[in-house]
Amino acid sequence: MQAIRKIMIFAAFMIAPGALPGAPLEFNTLFVNAAKRVKPSVVNIIIYRSSEKGGERTFTKTGFGSGTIVSKDGYIVTNYHVVKKGNYYQAVLSDGTEYEMALLPNNKYYYADSKTDIAVMRIENIDNYAFTPVMLGNSDLLEEGEWVVAIGNPYGLRQSVTTGIVSSKGRNDIGFADIEDFIQTDVPINPGNSGGPLVNLKGEMVGMNTAIRTISGGFQGISFAIPSNVVRQACVELINYGRIRRGWIGFLARERKAYRMGEKTIVEVISVIKDSPAEMAGICKGDIVREIGGKKVNSLSEMIAVVGNTPVSTNLTMRVSRDGYLYEYVLVLREKDAAEDTEADNRALYSVYGIELNENSQTGDVVVSYLSPMGIGYQNGLKKGDIVRSLDGSGISSIDDFMKVFNRNRSKLSRLGIQRDTRLYTIEMVGEAD
């Protein structure tokens, strides 16, 4: 009797899922509908390198990628690393229709921001066709464990759909872009997926698939997407201004371990840049950043995210602790002077070595104010906040000193003497730019 009772209980357990026969189908329908909603907004980008010889123009296919339509008049968002592979492009819509890309006012086929690895293009729309833009969701509402869908062009296979979950948010220091705030997922993506949308089950784009962490070159369970809120802001800036206008506060900071109860890390100001909003507001070296823009600061990435999402020319309130007292300052967020961004020597220094320099407001020291994770300087161990004391054996006390030696060496760096905290280091510049 007992054996029969056990069998009956086991049988009841086995058929229990059948009590909700519609549940698996309804769950499956969420994925199907999300993909159907977004696929008309996904384009496959074919990349060519054109050349002219003997009066004839030839086109060589150099790659493929994905893009997402963000406006009815045909603007597409994709990755900069996708479009930089060529100089001529075609877009293929979900129904197979092929379009050429339009030349933009900068005489290129795209506007791009290398620091976020985002680019926008526009479809050549002679017939004034109304394209289907994607619905952009709020990436801040994403939760770890949430189901998401990726649509793209892996290995040139058009309109492929894969699924997975959000593994983590706010990933940085990955080394794929200069400014990083990635969504990590386990959605299978591969070469060709870059620039395609990451979609929630409502059919909203919550990220742009960008990269995978791999050893073999194929998917290995870790992929990264740029949050849709970052993509949205980048699209507005690139379409309206041809560049991303970044708010600049003008101080360098670092994380260090906290020694107060309830705190794991604190963010400390290590250098204030000359003529910056921070200097004008009264921020000092050694200040501990407690709040910025009304949000508590527990990490450097949190502070960077607040500044990055604040429009240029707005006021940003900042609270710092100094000598046991709490101070509040208001900084006016502004762009760096145009002269700094367009001056030829500084452009060469950044484009080849990924290094930007500024002067410390209190000491006049030449400080490494920005480093590209993709640049030679970063790869050889240089860090933000390092003070440059010598270049190739010549003493450095100003940016003019640095640029004189840099120009004399034909825009090449061999050996940097830097001061980090109280120690002196010599850094050899080994490697070549991409």
C-alpha cells in the first residue's frame, strides 16, 4: 500500500506542469513578440574599402556589422569600431531591401565618438521612406537576472536572434572603450553582432551589443552592451552637433580604501586642473567627494557616470569633506576649450599614445589627465594623475617643455620619468598605435 502511495505521489508530481499547459507557450511568446517588434529596426551593415586606380573605382568588402534605426528619417546607431573598418557602406533592412549610406556634412558617412565606441550613420533615402525606429527603453531599470534578446548579423548571418540574461551592470575597466559602463550578459554574440540592439521582453532596446570576452575568437559566455541611456544621449549629441559635447569638471580623483565604519572605499581628489570649473569653485587636492549631483559617491565609476549624464553648461552641486568639515560647491559643467581639442600637438599625443596632459592648478606640474585604455601609454603602465618629470632625459616643468621635446623627437615618446605619489618611475613606451 505504501509503495502504491509513493507511485501516486510521484505520478502527481510528474504531471503537475501540465496543470498550466499555456505557461511555457506564453513565456515563449514574449521572446517571439520582442524579436518581431525590433527586427524591422535592425539593419545589417556591409563595409567596403574603396580605392581608385587608373580612373576606375573598386570596392573591396572588409567586413560586416549591425546597426539599429533610431529615427524615421533613417539615422542608424552602431559601433565606431564597426564603421572605421571602411570608407563605403551599404545597409540591408529586415525585408532584404538594400540602401546606400548618405554622406554627412563632415564629408564622411558617419559621426563617431571613439571614447564611447558609438557612431551614427544615415540611410540614403531618396524616396522619403518612413523607416521603423526602435523603441529605446530605460537601461537604468534593467535588473540582474532579467531575460534579454540580441538581434544582429553574426558572421554575416542576417537577422539572427539569441537570448540570455543580464549578468551584471556597470562594468568598467574592461578595455574595450575609453569610457565604459557596460551591461554584461550571457547572450551569445559573435563578430558581426556589434552595433545591434539588446532588447528586453517588452521589445525595447536597452543596450547596444558591443564586444565579447574571448580567447578563441568566438562566444564564451560573456558579452557586453552599451546601456541604452548612454546610446540615447550619444545619438542626440552626434546627430545635432557632429560630436559629443562632454561636461568637464577639471579634477582627477582616485579610489582608496576607507577607514571609517560603514565605508569600503572613498573617492579622493588627487589633482585640480588649472583654469578648470573645479579650481574656480574651490575644490582642493585631498578633498573627499561625498555627493555629486545629489547622489552619494561610493566609487569613481559612480562619479564619472553622474558627470557623463549631466548636460554641458548646467550647474552641478558637489559635497566634499575636508579636515573633518563638509563643504558644498557648485561647478558649472563646460567643455574644454576648443583650442585644447584641436591643437595639433595634443591631437598627435592622444591619437598615437592615448595621453592627454594638463597643468595642476596649485603646483603647475604637468599631469596625465586622461588615458585611453586602448592607448600605448595605458598599456605600458601610465596612470591618470601621474606627474611628468622628464621626457627622454629632458626635464619637464610645463606643457610647453613637454611639447618642445615631443616635436623635436618627431612626435615620438621613448621614455617618461613620472612621479606617482612620492615615488619616481621610468616608463618605456613600447608598442605601436593601431
